[in-house]
Amino acid sequence: MISHRNPRIAAGSLHWLRSPLLLLVLVLPSIAHALSPDETLLLDRARVIAAAPLDDFTVLGGTRGARDSHYRYQLAFLSYGLCSIAQGEPALRDECRGIFVRLVEKMERPATLAYWKARKFEGDGLASENAMYRGHLNLMYALARDRFGEARFDASFHKLSLSLSNEIAGVRPICCEPDHLFIQCNAVAVLSLYLHDRAFETAYARSGKRLLAWAREHMPLQGTKLLREDFRPSTGESSARGTGYANAWTIAFLAPVPCLKSDARAMYADWRRTFVVPVPFFGVVKGAPDGEALSMEETLTSSLLATTFGLLAARAAGDELLHLRLQWTVAYVERLVKDYEWMLPPGRRVEARTFRTIALFARTFRGWNEVLELKDKQD
């Protein structure tokens, strides 16, 4: 379950200067002074992506030889970061709205979804399954309306919300890939359904209760209220190798949903006890529970993901001390990844670029409670 410009890309992309949007960005006086340096970096990156032609994805770092571009994750998490920036600096709201809409439009483009066919999956990746794309797309539709009052995507939002709600409440939650289910992707969809309920008085988010009930029956992490990383419907097999990050992600996206707040709180208590390493001054989160046999590379990768998404879970739980410590760790590792990304093979460079995008988002995100202006009510 990222960004410093390459000189060759920059040199080949001067035609973007003809874009009215980019020219507007360049001539406007900067009003981002109230933002942190990292928020400014996120906004600047989103500006450049939005200024590119709709079907030009070069600035997202397309890598030859990689079957999966991870464009969906870069676009989705940058768009969530824009919502956070607009909430913290209302003077930027109109600009963020224009950029956000452009990111949604790029999310809908065939290039974003090309990985589905490249990985030889059946179907189009739009009609069913593929929660790792459809959930993020629907949350972007939801935030366009909820945060920016943008109604142009409403027809797609209605259609996709109904489909996701029916699938989550069906025989089992939604697979991300054929015969491969991840709860964290379903959690993103549930948050989008809550925002549909908030806008249109539907009751789609109640499928979130069904999601947790099913998962706790079929893929529980024994002795906790947590879940295993994945599930194979054809065999019933599941893994605990990435449970640290999978649960942190799930907690962060379910915590804002009113009917799931108490579940998220209980999960966070078990997550912190199970995965957070008690060290002074900085934060480290284990990727897997004790007893899982992981290679050194798997241990480092799963721990890095768990630490990064742990930032979001700690923010959602109001655990400010842990959030601060994890923020320091993620910033340090992100710098290391940036410095050595060029040495990696193509597939790994894609993963590194995606990590840096998500890390930048996680370090700047104000939390869904603040971004969505939620009152912290008990269930």
C-alpha cells in the first residue's frame, strides 16, 4: 500500500513560459511569505505542474523502464497539501483553487492511469477495483467541492461515490489490484464518501463501519484493534510486513469521519504501543510487529513508510510530541533520498520521487480536522 528540477527537463520545457497561468504566477508579487519554507516548496511544485500542458507529465519525473509512474500519488498528495495551504493562508485560496482544479484534470488523464495496462491488469482500472486510484480521485473530487466550492466535477463525484460505497459495503472491500486488497486505499475512499454525505446529505460513509468490521474479521493483527497490511481474496492470505504504515495511513484518513472517530482513537493507541520505538529526541516507527522476518532492505523500507505516515496519524491523534519527532526524522531522510536518488535504477527512482512528494506533504499538512474545519465531537 518529489522535486528538484532536472536541468535537461528544465531546458526542454521553456515552452511552458508561453502558458498564461505560468506567466501570471511569475509576475504576481509573492504572497507566500506567511508560509513555511516547506509549504512554499510544495506550492511552487504544484504551480509548475499546473502550468504545464494538460498532457505533459515531464515535470512529474517520468522514468523510462518503470511500469508504474506513481503519478496518482504525486497528484493526490500535492492536492491535499494545497488544501492545507489554503486553509492556513486564505489570501492564497483563489490561486490554490486554480492549481487544484488543474491537478484534478491531470489526475483524470490517461497518462495517470497508464500503469494499469502496463502492469497487464484486466479491465480499464476505472469501472471497479483499483481503489489506489479511484479512492484518491474521488477524494480530489470531494475536496474540489468542499474546500473550493468547485462544482464542475459533481457529476463524476456522484457516480464514483455511489460505486465506491456499494463496493465497500459489498462482499468485501475494494481491491487495489486484481485479487489484492489494501485497507488504507479503502480508507481514502471512505473519507471521500463522508465529504459527499456532508455536501449532499447521503449516507455513504456508513460503509466505513462495514469496512472495519470485515477487516477485523478477515485480517486482524492479533492482540490489537489493528489490521494486517493486505488480503488476497482468492486464498484468504494476508501479510503483516507493512502493518506499521498501513495502519498509520488508515488511522489518518478514517479519523475525520464522525462515525469512525472512536475506532481511529482505539487503533492509534494500539499502533503507538506496537510500532513506535521509544527513543529520545527523534521519532522512529517500526514497519512490522516484532517477530516478522524481514530482510534489511524490507526493514528499512517498511520503517521509512511507517515513520512518514506516522506523521499523519500523530497529527490526527493530536500527539504533538511524536509528530514533532517524526517530522525531524522524515525531513532528514528526505534530504538523504534527494541526494542519492540519481543513483537508483528507474523503478526505485520512481519510488524515491513518490516518497519525497508524500514526505513533503506529511511534514506540512495541518491535519484533516483543521483543513476540513471539523469540530472534535465524540461519537
